[in-house]
Amino acid sequence: MRTLILIVLMLVSSPVWAQQNRPQTPEGPFEYIVEEVTIPVADPDEPEHSFTLAGTLTIPDPDVFGDGPFVGVVLMSGSGMQDRDSNFFEHKPFMVIADYLTTRGIAVLRFDDRIVGGSTGSAKGLTTQDLAHDGLAAARYMMAHELIDPDRVGVMGHSEGGMHVPFVACEDEDIAFVISLAGVGVTGAQLLADQTGVMYRAGGKDEAYIAGSHRRRMAIFDAIRDGAEEEEILDLIVDLNMFEFGVTEPNEAMRNASRQMMGQFTNSWMKSFALFDSREYWRQIEVPALIMNGSRDTQVDAKINLGAIREALNETERTDYTIIELAGLNHLFQHAKTGLLGEYASIEETFAPEALALIEAWIRAEIVELD
């Protein structure tokens, strides 16, 4: 997924992107309380590695909604280090969500990922579980705020963040609810292989080629999962490259190129992401859940991932969850024609109004009646 994000970022300097309007981006003065906050993230095993996250907490106007305490939700970003607004091509979806909910009586905390903006910390040795724990630290910070009801704080995550929310709820029983937006319901390895297939299909590759690539990529991740030796993993990467480049005999140049790719498969984040399976945590979750994906999402396929989450939840006795596939929306919850990454910059809409309304309505119905 980080690979795809890097592809997206390569388009940032295009003239088409620079000329686009972003009509949903909120502009002050805001009719609610805005607090700039610093969230401590402690490492109990290595205190010297503790750090802080910088964020923005928006709290409903007391003159309109009373003195609280308010329902609160923490926003958790997707793959790649992002700022508190989850800024893509000057779209600021987390700012849009925060403004929408706060003007309707729900407090929202959003934060810069570690090493981004005002946040400190380090990305060295980072795992997907580390990022999930950052979101948990933000939720605990929110619970301690005098204007927030500690019994009604939930987490909302997008993409990789959507994969994290059931994990966070399992880590802390005080989490009151979870919302997954374009969340991953299969292993990270399957998702990454599926994403590559989407790119190859869009590039005109036939299904036999796509299936062969998918099978070889999954073999690499299976070997990593099973603790294979480096040379065995390298052999599998060589096999993948030979297949994809149509090379019939291995050579030293191919092996050297494959060796350079090794880190892409075996760095700490990739290993943790590839092996992470959110279904393990969806099966354990004990709080209300809203799960939404767009039908034109080409990064996290709605049918595959919603289906996987639904199967996991069906193994439990819980009924307090809602799963929605939103017609016509892409990975960023924009109305899209194809859902391909190249559209993101040219679409003026930041976040579909119907998706915002569904989030608010669900929180009202499942967590508290705010009217």
C-alpha cells in the first residue's frame, strides 16, 4: 500500500493538480472549540524512546450543545506517514470529517503521524502495530479530557488505519466503538498482491500474467511468515522478476536487482503489515462497529475486504455492527468514474456527503442520541 501511495505522490507536481478547487475544505473562524494538543506516547519497555504526537482536538460549541461531556472519536490515518488532515493533493479529508462531526455535536481528535509535522518519534524499525498503538495513545488522551465522556470515545481509521481499529478495541476495553473506512479485511500480503493485480490489469496485462505474479508474490510473503532464510526469499524474488520480465534463465544481473528489492519485502513495516490479519481482531471485538468501503475502490477491493470482515463477524454472536458498500466511491470516498489513482487529483470533492451523513447517523443511533 505504501508503494501505491508513493505512486500517487509522484503526481503532486502536475499542473492539473495545482489548478484544482477544494470546496469542502473548512475555513475559519470555526463555530467550535479548537485545541492544539500534545499527546504523550510512552514506551514502557524503552522509556528513552517515548515521544509525542501533535494534534488538533475539536470540541462542539457549548452554547449550542451544552457543556458536555461529549462523544469523542479519534481519526487514524492510512499507510504512509501523513499529517493530521490526511492531506492528499490538497484534499484534507480528516479536516473535513472533523469539521462535519464537531458542528453536529461530536468531538474529534486528529494527529500528525510520528515524525510528521509537530510529532516526534522515529520511523526506524516501525511496525503496523506501532502505528495502531499511536492511535490508542490518542484515544486514551481524549478519554482524559474534561469535556469528553471517557465512556464514549471511539476510533475511526482509514485504509491501514481501518485495519487497526479492531486491534485497538481489543487492546483497550474502554474503546466504545470503531469505524473502519476502506479498511483491510484480508492479510496485508493478499492486499498488496491484489493491488499489484489491479495495476497490471489497468496496464493491459492478461489474467494469466496477473495470476502468475499474484502466486509468486504470495509465495514470498508465505516464506517470510514461515521464517525462511534470506537466500530462500531471494530465490523467490528472482523467480518473480524472471516471470514478470519474461526472462527464462537466471543471471547475475537479475539476482543483484532482486537482492536490491529484498528490503521492500523484509523491512519491519512491510513484514508486520503483510502478516497482519484484522480478522483475528474482528472476531474478538466487543463494541459496536461501522464498516464502510466504496464500490470503486481499486486499492482495497470492497467486495473482497467487506466480505472477509463480514465472515469474521459472523463467527461471533454480535449483531451490533453495520457493513456498507457505498456505490460509486473510490478509496478516498470521492465519487469517481474508474476509482483509479490517476483520478484522485482531478476530483474536486474531498469526501462524499452521503458518507459523512452515514457516519454521523450511525454514531447517533449506536452510541448516543444527540438531539
